[in-house]
Amino acid sequence: MYGEYYARHDVWALGAVEQRLFGRALAGSQVVEDRVLERSLIYNEFIGPQRLNMHHLVGAILPLDDGHHVVVGVHRPRAAKDYDPGEVRRLGLLLPHLQRALEIRQRLRQAETIGQSATAAFDRLSLGVVLMGPTGKLLHVNAAADAILRGGDGLMRVPDGIRAMAKQDDKRLQELIVGARRASGLMSAAHVPGGHVRVSRPSCGQAYAVMVAPGPGLATGKNSAAVLLFISDPTQQLVSDLAILKELFGFPPSEARLVLALLNGIAPPDFAREVGLSYNTIRTLLVRAMDRTGTRSQVELVLVMARSLGALAAPTLPRS
């Protein structure tokens, strides 16, 4: 009731705003005289009928760093004594800490909203993405990767992570995961652990292209993302992925296709033949993509894109 209607008739808050008494503790009687309070709409239609026993007040209006304000009020009934200067000072000592706590809460809520939006985009990718912890625990699996693992056609979930069904494929996959796990948190384009492996499928379908990279290094502890796996099914359409890369990173379609190819382990010359363009044209697209992401090499571009996509799931990771 207060938020929906009576806040706009709160004579304490309105009086403090009108006098621009922000960020300091005040007794209600310093802002509004008793006779004015007792004739106010909020006092007669809200406080009285609801039997709220609110007459004396000590409070403050705290400005937050995004331009909003928070109203803080501590109340006593009419029969009690008014707040004295010592009590007002004690509230004043708490205000900086309360203000900081409220700002932190607001930023966390904003981050949660952004994270929910980003994770929704992450889960719309047809490219399978898996985040693994330092022990191999699967921290986050997007919808595409979940469908691949549930299908049991070449890749499968196991208690200690992910395995390929073919022995040689699994040997290479585990070597890449161990190398990426050891290097998680490092960001060197000169020596980038991880790599690509083709994983054959019992169904005789086209092999999955799996890229392994160090995690985004966003947190520490057993639930931090240490390893990223990108699983591409060549039979899947990438239309949604192109739109998402444009949405998240600003890539035009031609550059987005190239970035997806690089993530799938397709070298620029092979990509040029696949799409029917000259190698020089592909080199130009690669330079533009690197400029757009502030990277200096193809390897660094792939690593930055991998970590950026992996970071989209970070807001949903369980805390260590």
C-alpha cells in the first residue's frame, strides 16, 4: 500500500527532499512539525487506520550511485519519547555502511539481470558449450551440448567429466582437457593450451568438432570455470549462432561465420574453399574480426571468443 500509493504522500520524505536533506540522519520533527504531520493524508488514511504506531521518526534519504534514492525510517509510537540528538547521531554513524550495502545489493541485482539475459543467449547457441571445474565437474552445459551428451552418439557424461566413446578420440580429448585445466586463468597468446579434436560417432554421422580451451578465469575455487569445451555438430544450422554473435559482439554475418569456423577448428584456407571465397578475402575478414575484438592474432581471437562465450554462463555457476 505504501509503495503503490502512500509513498507519494509521505510528508517526512517529501519534506526532506524539498529541503534537500540528503545523506544525513534527521529526527522527523526536524523536517515536519507535529501539527502538519497529524493533518496529513498518510497519517490519517494509512498510519492511523493500519494501527502502525508510527509518530516519532529518525531517518534519512540516501542517494545511490545510479541516481535513485532510498528512504530509511525508524519509528516510535506517539506515547513514546521523541528521538534525541544522541540517537540521531548513532543512526548517522550507520548510514555510510547502510548506503554502501544498498549500492552493492543494487549492483548485484543489475548483474543478475544482465547475467540472465546473457545466459539466455548462451543457451540459444546451436554450438554446444560446456564449462568444467578444476576437478572435471560439469558446472554448466548449454542446451545444445546437453542434447549432444544425452544422445550418447560419440560423447557421454561421466562422473569425472566428459568422455569420447572411441578410445583414440578420448585419449586426445583428455590430454587437451588436462592441458587446459593446468593453464586456466592464464591469458597468453604466445602459448595457448587446448586445441581441437574430431570425435567419431557410432551412428556413422559426421564427426563432432570439439574445441578445448582454458576457462575464463572469473573465479577461484572448486566451482570456478577451469576448462571450456565447444562441441559442433556439422549437421546443425548456424543461423541462430550468427545472430547471437552479432548481438553479443557486433560481428557482421561474414565475420561471425569465420569466427564460428575458427572455433570449430577449421583453418582459414579450408574455410575459404568451403565458402567459395578467396584466401585474401578471408584474411581481410580475419583482420576485421581481430580489430573488433582488440586481438592481435588468430590464436588470441579464438581464445578471447571462447572465454567470452564461456563467461556468459558465469552468473549461473554455483558458488564455491
